[in-house]
Amino acid sequence: MQRRERTRLLIELGGLVQKAGLIELADDDRATLYGALLDLASRARGDDAGHVLALWKRRGRRAFDAEAEVSEAG
């Protein structure tokens, strides 16, 4: 069961990478994507981590809410 849940989580995370447009921006270059993710992780561990994570969470929630509104309207 744990393996199935982990697989689902990884698929969902990959979907978020795609939804954010990172695959196209990086021209499907995995080294570029990995470097970008490493940069994000570094920022999230920095001195201003609480602020950075709160900002990302707000932006993500707004994007999910906007997407839900479009989905409901369509």
C-alpha cells in the first residue's frame, strides 16, 4: 500500500511541475529542472525560509483557486 501511495504522490508532483510550465520553460531538460528545484530547496532552507514558504503557499493557493473557478465556470 505504501508503494502505491508513494507512486501516486510522485505522479502528482510531476503534474505540478508540468502545470507550472517548467517543462516547456526548461525545454524538457532534466538537468535544468533539477537545478531549478535545487535552487528552490536552497531558498526554502535560507535565513528567510518562513517568508519564502508562506509566499509560495499563497501563490499556489491562489493558482489552485483560480483554476477551480475556471473549471466550475466551464
